[in-house]
Amino acid sequence: MPSEMINYILLYKIRKKVKKIIQDKIEDGELATTEKSCLGCLADDLSWEIYYLLKEKEEK
């Protein structure tokens, strides 16, 4: 974990946008789900990855 503070507001905004995109894709039939699908979990994982990519880009 980086020593810098995590910007939870930015992370929340990313997660909200990612979750909306995923929901739209599911509604359009572009993504399949199962009984074990966890939309929130997927959104969390993707959000953290995007957040860290943005932080890396910011540091360069």
C-alpha cells in the first residue's frame, strides 16, 4: 500500500461511474450475470485498479 493518503472521494466517484457502466451493459445484454455475480465486487475491483492507474500517471 502506498504511503500516500487514499483519495476516497475520487475512488467513490470512480466506483459510481464503473457500477453505472456495468449496469448499463447488463441491461443492454452486453454482459452476462449469474446467481453468484457480485456487481458491487466487480465495481470495487475495477475502481481500485483505475484509481491506482490514475495515481501512477499522476506521479510520472
